[in-house]
Amino acid sequence: MREYKTQMEAAKKGIITPEMEVVAKKEYMDPEKLRELVACGQVAIPANVNHTALSAEGIGTGLRTKINVNLGISGDCKNYDMEMQKVDMAIQFGAEAIMDLSNYGKTNTFRRELIAKSPAMIGTVPMYDAIGYLDKDLLEISAQDFLKVVRAHAEEGVDFMTIHAGINRRAVEGFRREGREMNIVSRGGSLLFAWMMMTGNENPFFEYYDEVLDILREYDVTISLGDALRPGCLKDSTDAGQIGELLELGNLTKRAWEKDVQVMVEGPGHMAMDEIAANMKLQKRLCHNAPFYVLGPLVTDIAPGYDHITSAIGGAIAAASGADFLCYVTPAEHLRLPDVNDVREGIMASKIAAHAADIVKRVPHALDADNAMAKARHAVDWDAMFKVAIDPEKAKRYFDSAPPSERHTCSMCGKMCAVRTTNMILEGKKVEFCSER
């Protein structure tokens, strides 16, 4: 029997848990230092007691930037095999988290299989699953019904849940008073807004927040405080709705910590590049340095089909400025459910953004791979380059698609390769081109 219910409770009691030991080793951090960060809420280790396949990861201050992969079944795309292929790809490429956003039918069969096999953290949004799980229309669902879904996900082994508790009546009043170009673009947020407007009731996750926390504490589920009023276009960024909700999330963060429930806070959204750094600092200040989980931000609204790029640009800036966790975006964003290739592109774009930020944040050993690549390129050692590349298969496929006449060059520069030329001169060799034809 554990002496503690949650990682945070253990940390406050001075206990270094097995999960903390795993994370400390991965992060090259002293376990006692990590324990202190967990105790004060600056690091979360989402680790449901029922997720036995988990390889624990930490999210927060001083740690590597983590990435999340969204997938799941929808009413228009019900291919369970394809979703499991996406799971396998996410695990293969080292995504630290997978969110099952299924919103069609009885989703628990897929989710249980996912939890049973995945070493990555598993997240869900219970609000998405409520209608299918309960087999009720939105207006028929009671506040206690929503809590039943939270409990069901916790029992199954979900490590973190997005709970949109900040969109209460006060936040809704501010949103409606100010107005917006895109209104509410959060799926969970829009469903709660509709439920509140149709029933006249307060947001159940806000009204019964203590009950939600009691459920999460029982299974050591981390609460990811959802940003229902995140901006869905550049015009809506950093507006009254977004900031008003963020103020609520700061208070909810403290209330969760009082019950030893670990917290992450979710953030924007769509946002111009010059606003991102300030938003990261604002969130950290208002939410007491809790780990920050961002979708993007997407830095322009006009790139459907390329939003993995707009997201990677924003994600790199966000993470370099203090965000701890990036939710990937695929080329299919705003267009359709992503296929397996879209997922691959989204993972790679997000991993590049996270790694670029870790270099700026001076995360221990973040530069090791870059230094290894530089040495391999200096030696024009293609096998070594492929080995250290973030996507070795793609790098090798591109190289092999137009092979050079000489192995120690590539088909762009051929024998005029700058590295080859400089190496030859420094080795005391003569560089000749015409005689080599």
C-alpha cells in the first residue's frame, strides 16, 4: 500500500517515488531537486495508478519540452485500425503523450487497448465522450453525469484529463460582452457553453470542482485546465475572454494543489509571433508557474494544409519563452481528421520545435545530437548523419532518391561540396575539377 495518493502528496512528504526516479534519470536531474519541483507544482508527472505500461515523464520547469499527439475516432472516420497505426507511430517517434479525443460511440474499448499498450502518457477530454458514453443528448445530461464520465476515464487509467472548469458564468459574461470574431473554437468549451446556456446552470466542472478533484486524486490523474476561450484566430488573441478565463485558471490551480492534485494549464491557440513570449510570461505569473501546455500557437490563419508549420513556428517561440508541453498540429488541421502521414508530419514538426526550444532553454544534453550531426557532416559520413537525424528514414530516402556519383558528396553540390573542398585543402590535397571529368 502506497504511503501517498499522488505524486504531489509524496513530494510534499519528502518521498521520492519510483516515477520521480525514472524522470530524474531521463532528465539528468537530481531526484531531490525534482521532488522539490513536484512539491511546489512547477513539475507534473502524470501517472495514473492504473496505467501499468507507463514510462513516466515529467512536464515543467527545467525539463525537456514534451509533445502530445491527438488522435481518436470521430463519427465520420471510424477506422479503429488506422487510429491504432497512429498510436504505434507516436510511440515509435518518441511522443511523450497521446490524447484520445474520440467522440463517437462507446470509446472505452479503444481507450483501454491504448492504455494497455502505451508507454506514453494518455490524456482525454471527458466532455467529448459524455454524449456517447452516457447515450444522452446534451440537454439531458446532468452535472453528476459529467462526473461519472470523469470517474470512468480515471478508473481506466488515463494519466491526465482536460477539464474546462474556467469557463464559468463570470467568464461567459465577459466573453459575450466583448464579442469575438471566432467566438468559441474549443470543442469542449463550446459544448459546456451550450449546456450552460440551455440549462441556465453554472459550469458543472466549476460548480463541483472539489468533487472532480477528489476523483482525480484517488487515481493520481493530473488535471489539465482547459482553455475554453482560447483564441481561434489572430484577431481574438490576448482578448478579455482569454485573459479572464486565465485568471480563473490561476485560482483553480491553487485549489487543486491544496488537494495534492497535479496541474497543467492549457494555452492558446492562434496568436501573432510578437504576442507569444508575453503570453507565456503572463500565464506563468497568473498560474503560479504551473506547467503550461499550448496548442501551437498558430502564427497565421491563412495556411490550411500547412498548419503543422505555422504551429511549429509558434511552438518553438512559446517553448523557448516558458511553455513546457506542445500539442502537435498536423497538415490536416482545420480540414479533416488526419491520416497516418499527417500524423507523422505533425509529430516531426512538433519535435523540431520542442528540440529547438530546449537548446535555447539550455536543457542538459539538448545540444548533444546537434554536435554529433556537425561531426558527421564534417566527415561527410552519411551513415552517421542518418543515425543522428530526427527522422533517419526520410533523410536516407531523400539522399538515395538522387544519389551522387561520389559517396562523399550529395547531388546538390557534387564535387564542389564546400565541406569536401575545405577538408581536402586542410589535408594538404590539391582541389581539381576539370581533370576529374
